[in-house]
Amino acid sequence: MQEKGTISIHTENIFPIIKKFLYSDNEIFLRELVSNAVDATQKIKRLATLGQYTGELGDTTVEVSFDKDKKTITISDRGLGMTAEEIKKYINQIAFSGATEFVEKFKDAKDANEIIGKFGLGFYSAFMVAHTVEINSLSYQEGAEPAKWTCDGSTTFEIAEGSRTERGTDIILHINEESEEFLDKWKLQGILDKYCKFLPVSIKFGTKTESVEDGEDEEGKKKWKSVEVDNIINTTSPIWTKSPSDLKDEDYLAFYKELYPMSEDPLFWIHLNVDYPFNLTGVLYFPKVKNDFDFQKNKIKLFSRQVFITDEVKDIVPEFLMLLHGVIDSPDIPLNVSRSFLQADGNVKKINNYITKKVADKLAELYKKDRKVYEEKWNDIGLFVKYGMISEEKFAEKGKDFVLLKNTKGEFYTLPEYKEKVQATQKDKNDQTIYLYATDVNKQDAFIQSANKKDYDVLVMDSPIDSHFIQHLEGKEEKTQLKRVDADVVEKLIQKDDAYANLLSEEQSTKVKEIFEKAIDNKSYSVEIEGLNPEELPVTVTMDEFMRRMKDMAATGGGMGFYGSLPDSYKVAINGNHGVIDKILKADSEEEQTKLAKQAFDLALLAQGLLTGKDLTAFVQRSVGMI
Ligand code: ADP
Ligand code: MG
């Protein structure tokens, strides 16, 4: 029996197109062929379970091998096999409506997945690396004849009697000249590790040497010998396929180490397991992130029935959870279509919501279970929670129950607790509650102390996400404003009715202003005379909250580049009620006045870590002179 035929597509040039457009991703031929072998193996097992196949299953390991001299790569399985008719049916008819449409649509395709998935071209990806492909198959069906199919990459094929004596299929690729790099042990091992590491059927690739016990020597010591054993490249039941109740913490930690060998232990994890209205399993880990989070993104691996697909999960996992690590496996995610389609896909949205909800539930549970432990982990998880609340309305809704605020004393409060705490002391004359915060507790220490003296509490907001989180809080918390503790002199941060009067006359105020402007001699600083508590510093340098915030946001990429390019502008508040100001006014000479004013101003800068370089040296010299 021998037959020639034409593959039923309407163009002569489909293979050059496949080759050309898929070239950059051509290693996925192995993923496609090994998955087909695994599918065929699982099908025969199912048939056996159903009693529709009663023969021996035998060793169902899938084997990948290569021959450098013959320039072949072979994928062998002991699956259900195919008859000649089935080969014609399943392999020859490329499942798409018309080649013209195909060529039109995918002229500009960037991604091999797009084409392969949409048109069921998995098998044909073999032609990305092979000039000729052979199928040698024997079907499980009783009395089936072995069949052999050969195709040289044109649209004609040949089908003839085969030589296979055992149930199953060999796919033999005759590797083309440009793809000879694949005829290499490490290259193939690498591709198998990437895509096939968790496939549900054992996959053998060559052999490896292992030490095994070999009896004892005369002194009773164990003897060892080297033996060649099959090199099985995969774990067939990775933990995400198991039931959480069968797993211990050690199992989750060991799997984490397997995925990310160099990483620190994760903080905790979530086992995802849902089968309605979509199917999804997986394990997501919360790593220790701290502040360098960009570099940790893109660590989640996406699988479809245990076949690795990609680690670009951007549209499937909510943006704020991109910092998580782990695995998601879903046969329901349309992997093979374009980005814009993916975003509009209903399943993807549901999956997105599901993951968000699971993460929120887990955090709520941890918070409820042990607040102290939760607080200890806050430095790491705070980032997720804040990021999540800013970016996902649904998450914000849940997050308000377990987001924590930390103050400079290291105490933690939930939002309602904090409101309760500061409401009495930090309400201004317009009935607004003012939350004070520091972004750098060392630099802003003088201001924190002034605030504490007035019984004001100061929050720590020192992570890169905080400038955005502050905006979020103001939007959500009623009648609440946030101000950095150095946004103004303490009296003015929270404006009350009982302010101190300025003891200076108008004439004196004008004079003091003149003296300071001359001493400072810098347009970035605008001098203002205030009536403050005489106990406060004589001079305080502050930056307006709004201005500073805009600059901060611009610096962290939060839009409004315009503000980022503005020069710094500070307010210099002179405490008209302070004794030093009186002393400056009464000084003998103009020279002495300038000197004292400069000294007082420098002290203010010093308190904020703003005095550096030449100015600092000049200050020290001047101070020595004064002593
Ligand atoms: P898909 O796997 O998405 O169906 P493929 O192009 O990869 O598309 O394969 C086409 C069909 O060829 C499969 O559905 C299957 O019926 C058949 N086939 C491919 N490889 C094998 C194999 N190793 N054993 C049995 N049948 C196979
Ligand atoms: Mg396939």
C-alpha cells in the first residue's frame, strides 16, 4: 500500500510562512510535539480506565532523543497511536477556513502562539526546524496496521505501510540546516526544562549517571558504584495539582525553591483551586519585596494543563499582583490570541477578579488570625496592600479592613483606629482632621519632635508607593487631609483658633524680613514672619505640601513631569516671638544683624539635613568665630 496526496490547504506556500513568522519562537516545536505525545498517552490511559482498551499499558514514558549524525530528533510515545486514516484526518487537514485568510491575518503576527493556537497548527510547528517530518504510528485498535507518513514541507505527503510493532507514535524530525543548533544535548535539555518540567506523563531524555549502593567492603563499609539511569526531566504531579489538605508547609517551600532556587523563603502563599465558572489551579507566593520591586516582576509562570506557556502574565494577573511569584495553570485562558482580545475576554476578567478576591481573603485571614505576626510582616506586605488598594477598586473595598498605618513610634493602626486616635487632637478649625507623616524620620526629626510636643502623632510614609497611597487616603477618608510634618511650621500644620499673636510691630516685621532676605540671598527661599510659640525654633525652613507632592509624584513617574522640572522653593518661617529675633533687631551693626540671621537660618537648614558642602563649612567657621 502506498498513497500520495495533497494536504488540504489552498496555498502552496504555507510552510515558508510558518517558518518565517515563527522563527523567533521556533523552540516551541518541542513543546507542541511533546504535548501531543502526552495527550496521546493520557488518552490511552483513559480508554483503559473506561474498559475500552484491554491490552497492556506497559511503560508509557515519552522519550525524546536525537542523533547528531543522522540529524534527527525523535519524539516517541506509547499513546493510542493513529491509523493511516486517522493521520489523514488529523494531520493532513489543517484546521482553518482558508489559506488566504491565514496569510492575510498573520502576516504581522509577533507570536507563534497566536498562529498555532488559532489554527491548530501545533503539529506543523515541526516544520519550523525540520525539512522533512516522518510519523511512524501503530494504533491501539485491534487489527490496526502500522502507518508511516512522510512530508518534506511542501504541500504533498506520502503515506505508506509502517514498521512500528508497538502501540504508539514516533515523530521523526529531519532537522534543516539553519536549525542544527537543536542537535545538542544541553540545548534540548534546556527547552525541555523550560516547557515540559511539570507535564503529567514521565518524559525521558537520554541517560544520566547516578551513584547507587553496591554491598559492603571487608571492613563493613558501604560500597558505591555508578550506574546509567533514565534521565527523567519532569515532575508529573506538581503541587498545584494536589489538594491543599495533602500538603505541608515544607512542600510549598520546597516547590518555591525548585522554581526560584536563589530566592529567600516566601512570607506565605495561596493555593488557588477553582473549577467553576472557569478552571484554574495554582500556587501564588508572597515574596519578601521591600522597595526594589521592579526587578521582582514577571515571576509568575503560566501553564495550560501543566505545559509551560509563558511568564508574561500581564493581562491575567492584576497589575498589583505582578509582584507575586508562583504558578497559575488554566486551560481556560485563551493563550493563543492577541493581547487586546485577551483583555476583553470574559474568562480573563473573571480569573482576574478571582485572584484579587483570594489574595484579599488571605490577607484578611492573616490579619484576623494573628495581628502581631501580621504587623511583623507589614514591611513586606504593606506594599502589596497599598498598591492593590490604589489600583483595584474591589481590593480597596476589602483592604480598608486590613491596611495598617505605622507611626514614628512603631505602632500600627487600622484606618478606623487611627481616625479615632487623632480626631480629638488633630482637627483644625475647619473641621478637617490632619494626618501628619514623615517620609524620612531622620531628616525630619526636628519637625517630628515639634509635632510630638504638641501631642500630634506622625505616620511613617517612606515607601515609593506612599505618595500615591496618600492621595488615595485623602480621596477615601472623609474630611481628612495629609500633610508632611515639615510642610509648615507646627502651628500652621494644623490651624487652630488659638494661634499665637505676632509680638513684632509691622515696622519691625518688615525690618526682620529685610535682614533675612539679605542674609539668605537666594530666590528659592521666601521669607515670612509668623507669630509662633516662643519655645519653637527661631527659624524653620518648610516646603509647601502641594508643591512637594507634585515633585515627588513626578520623580516616581506619577505623571505631571512639569512639576519635576521646577526648582525647589522653600518657605523660611521666622518666629517673631522668639528671643533671637529680638536680639537680631537690637544688634549693633547691620553686619552683625546679617551674621546672626545667617546663623539662625543655617541652624534651620542643619536641622533638616539641608546644610551641606561649602555652606556647611562656612557655618562651622562662623560658629567657631562666634565662640
Ligand atoms: P492539537 O494538539 O491542538 O489537536 P496538533 O496539530 O498538535 O493539534 O495535532 C493534531 C492532531 O493530531 C491531534 O489532535 C491528534 O489527534 C493527532 N496527533 C498528533 N500527535 C499525535 C500523537 N503523538 N499520537 C496520536 N495522535 C496525535
Ligand atoms: Mg497539539
